Amino acid sequence: MSLAPCDTSDRQPDRAALVARYDGRAPRYTSYPTAVQFTPAVDEAAYRAWLSALPPDDPVSLYLHIPFCKRLCWYCGCNTRAVNRHAPVGEYVEMLLAELDLLQAALPARMPAAAVHLGGGTPNMLTPQEVAVLVGALRRAFSFTPDIEIAAELDPAVLTKAWVEAAAQAGLTRASLGVQNLDPTVQAAVNRRESFEDIARCVGWLRDSGVSGINLDLMYGLPHQTTAATLATIDAVARLRPERIALFGYAHVPWMKAHQQLIDEAALPGPAERLDQSEAAAERLVALGYVRIGLDHFAAPHDPMAAALAEGTLRRNFQGYTTDAAPTLLGLGVSSIGSLPQGFVQNAAQELAWRAAVKSGRLPVARGVAMTADDRFRGEIIERLMCDLTVDLDAVCARHGRKRAELSEAISRLAPFVADGLVRNVGGRVTAIGAGRLVIRSIAAAFDAYFAPDATRHSRAI
């Protein structure tokens, strides 16, 4: 079943039926169990026990959350706030360094670090000196591997050449620039204005400073957005030849993010329009030479993410698709999430609570979930589906000492997808085919032991 924007009119009923049937709400599966299952039962004591049990020589990855922005984009679903003074940012950095000291003391040794990710918010709200101080502190606390990737999410509106040069000197190897859409009407509707020239200037600074990995983040489904505007944005940014492009669907959850109430819901594209934008964009990016990866990523053929897809080593974590193979992700900062072999932990989501914990000498964990053997089993199935669009159930069962018969209920939930030509299930191998890629979150949900189909806490699957 073709879902390309050039579908002839007799194919429209097929597409409309797909949207009506499968455009429900489903997790993004950046973890399993998902954050919905996190509870206060996992506290600081549990986290300390998990940290002390880590093998000292195993590499870890580090995530630092910077919850500040110069402007508040109305579509944003992140934990952040707009500030006009730098003082709160500087104070936050001091607390972040204090949390790092607490974390280092709880670890069994000075462990190797294979990746550092600065997320937000807007990490380039930090001054160049603060970037140098933070990375320097990380280098003292951890042994950076020779091939470490240091990445940062950046807002072009507040990026400066001096910041790029300082970050590059500190070791920055990859940068993600938020673009979303270049149509002025769309930008006005979400309070985010910048031109192609702004983006190109930032990319130029990064390239000149030796940052070899450039990611551009785009969105579909924004208010007043059209397929034509989506393609025009892709054609423009493709001239910059970024190594990766992410194409995220806007998740309208005003009951969770109050500032999204500023968006005119009547101006949001409907499900069929969102599908048009998504698939037209994907076709254009593939035509431009990018490799389509999973649900929403595209990589240049020479990029490590394309290689990971080909080798079957692609992973998925709280930053989305990744090549990071470290078994442990340690989160620092307000609301940050960590992943350890024993389970997941999340810091306090409110800055006051996070600060209070750190000031009192406590690791600021607020909630989490301990993983069971069944969670690990189902989590591997879901991750492979999300990454590879296919999974060998018998192979996963063998690794976990399980039998395929234990998945009979999950397999039965795939029946509608099989009937609609979205899934092939042959000999224990489940594969999303045709338009199945577009509903891979819903397909993966069939294996989720916790999933409630009527849950409103998740975004639309398409």
C-alpha cells in the first residue's frame, strides 16, 4: 500500500483508513519500561546501590540537562524555562558541579566515559567559560575514551562564534541545531523565528571549528504547516549537507505542557495532512541520498548511524536513535534520566527540589523503575523493532531463556497489522513492511506488558 504524497485519488481511502485505525496514542519507546511506569519506589538509596555495583571498567555515557532558553518555543515538550538574566544559569552550573561531585563519590571508581550529551533547554545559554569548566570537571571525574563523542543541542538564535570555538576546544564533536520549519507563518505560530541564513551561519562556524557531525532537527504537524513548506525547508537545509536530519512529529499535549495552549489548535494539520508531510519529507530526503533510519531519523551514508543500522547495532535511548553502546547512561541536572543495568532513574523534575537535594548532599533522584527479567526480554524486542523494523523472536527468546509461546498474546495483537499488510510474521520473525514503518510505535506496543490503548499520556503514533 503506497502512502506517497503523489498517491492517486483511488488510494486515498486506503490512507484514510490507515490513519483512522492506527493513529492512536503510543509511547515513543525511548526506554522500556517507559517513564509512565516510574515511581518513587526507586529512590536515592536504590540509585546508590546500583551505582556501587557498576563494573568499574565498563564505559558510561553522560547526559547533562540545561533547563534554560532565551525564548520559549510554544511547541516545546522539554523541561525548560525562558530567562532574561544569566545569573540563574550560572547558579545552576554551580549546582550541577556539586551534583557531579556527589555522583563521582558514589561510583566504584573513575570510570571511562564514551559519550557526553548536553541537552535542554538550550545548552548554548552557558557561557564559553562555563562550557570549559563543565567539560573540565567531567574529564576529572571520568576517563574520556579516545573516541568519545561530545554532543550538544543548540539554538541558532543565541549561538555565537565564540561559543562554538570554546565548545570545539573543549572537545565538541557533534551539534544538533533546531530548525523545525523555515516558513515564516509557521514560525510566527510557534514563537520561533529564524532564517535559513541564520542556520547556515551557525553551520559554517561549526564546520570551521572542526565539529564533524552536524544534526538538524525538523518537525512536521506544526500549526499552518503544509507539505509544500516542509519540502521547501528540506530543500534549503539539504544544501548545508548535515550528517543527520531528524524529522519529529509535533506532539500536542497541552494538558502536560501549559504553554502549548498558546497554539491555535484549529491551525494544526489533521492526521492525513501530518502523514502527507511526513512521507513527502521522507521521500525527498531519501532522494537526496540520506538513509532512512527507524521512525524519524535520516543519516548520510558515511555517518556512523547509517553504519550502525546496517550492522544491526543501532540503539535507542532518551535522546532518540543513537550509536552509543555504553550499558550505562548517567543523568545530571533537573529532570534528567539515567539508565543502568538494574533499571531507570530520574532526577527531580522541579528545580527547587533538585537544588534542595544537592545542597543537602543527596543524589537528587525522585523516581524510577527497577527492571525485571520480563522487562529486559520485552525491552529488547521493542528496541529492535524501533531500530531495525524487524526482530527475530526466537533469537531474543534464546538469549533470555524464554519460549516464543510466552508471546502468544502479543503476537495475537499483531493480527490487525498483518491483515492490513503492515506486518509480516513468518517463522518467528516479525517485520514491519510497507507503511508499517509509520506505525512502528503501535506495532511495538503489542509487546508492551504495561500499555493501555486508551492512555492519554502519550502522543499520537503518526
